[in-house]
Amino acid sequence: MMSRTGRLIGIASGKGGVGKTVVAIGLAQALARAGRRVLLADGDLGLANVDVQLGLAVTHDLMAVLEESVTLEAALVAHESGLHVLPGRSGSGALATLDASWIGRFAGLLRMAADRYDEVVVDIGAGLDPTPRRLAAACDTLLVVATDEPTSLTDAYAVLKLHRRDAPDADARIVVNEAADMTQGGRTHAALDRACRGFLGRGVALAGVVRRDPLVRDAIRHQVPLLTRHPASHAAQDLERVAQALLAA
């Protein structure tokens, strides 16, 4: 069997509404722009919406692959930004109720894809349920998206705590999203880092800070990736820096 050379990068959050999918799409596109072969997999098994944000016309989806009615290759959609997308099933909660064997099958698909791509970015569903935890544990690097809201910080800490229980040696980092500025983003990370050091015995690295930017909403409304529609925006530049930091690690 061919050894796996690609990297699985999970994008997770403790709660919804923190811009997790925007970060996943932006990071995937930034990695593709850097010359990497990138697959963006929609692993938000309850509320898949990567295809909606990208304006994709989907013929087959993840569920069809798991049911073995189509191959993985048949379900992939090439996006003009230079990446491939494995769409989820929008508007259906069916995937959210899959048992451990099906989640294991999905993780196996992702590992197989990592034989063919340099980077596989997985948009993992928000929350602390077993399904997102299993997917997070299968990833080589987990980026936990958080904002400065107290509930987001609390939930991000909970994700990190459980992830260290599920995958003690895994690489997990924080992406501070919707920060007022870099200084405020640094303070948000510092608060999480202190909590992890104090209660978990080990801090958490900062993957990057993405500033609050009204152009993000415009890109979503037009179903065009931020780095395509507004490449010079603050948030787009910040996502490029997150990608460069990952490539340098």
C-alpha cells in the first residue's frame, strides 16, 4: 500500500456561528494558491454547507460515497479556485446520526484521499458530540476556531480538552476569528493558552488571527470564496498568513 504523504487538517469549533466554514474554505484556497494539491471535505455531517458557500452544483455527495453507490472520484467537484471539494448533504441531518463504523469509513476515505492530495482540509461539525470528536482525532492537525465571546472561549477550551483525551499527541492549534485587531486576537489566544496550561498541563499554539471584515459577508452572499472576490481584504490576507504558517511548520 502506498504510504500516506498528505496531511489531514481538521477545522473545528465548540459552537456554531464563529466562521468555521469561512476559515476552512479560505485556508483551503490559500493552500491551493501556494501550489499545494488540496481537497476540501465537508465533514459537518449535520449542517453541510460548503457547497452552498461556494455556489456548487452537486450531483453526488459524501453520503453516496459512504453508501458505495458512487466512487470518491465521482463525488469530487473541481472548483475554479484550484481545489477539489467533497460535498456533504445540505439540508439533511442523516449524516449526523451515523454510527462509529460509518464515521470510521469516512475517516478511511479521508486517509485514502491524503494519498492523492498534499492537504486535505476537513470542515468538521461544531460541538462536542462523538462524531466531530472522532473526525478530529483522525486528523494530523486540528485548528480550533474561536472568537473573543466568552461562550466561544469556553467551548473552544472544551474541544481542546476532549481532543487531548482522544488524541493525546495530536497537533492542535487555535485560530482566532473575527478579531477587532491583531492585539485583541493575541489576547484571546493568550486567555485560552493560560487555561490550557493551568488545567491541562500544556498550552496551545496560535495558528493565526483573522480580523473581522465586512467583506466576508459579501463573499458569502455572492457564493464566491473570499480570496477570489476580495483578495486584498484584511481577512483574506490573514487567512493567507495562516496557510503560510502551516506550510512552514
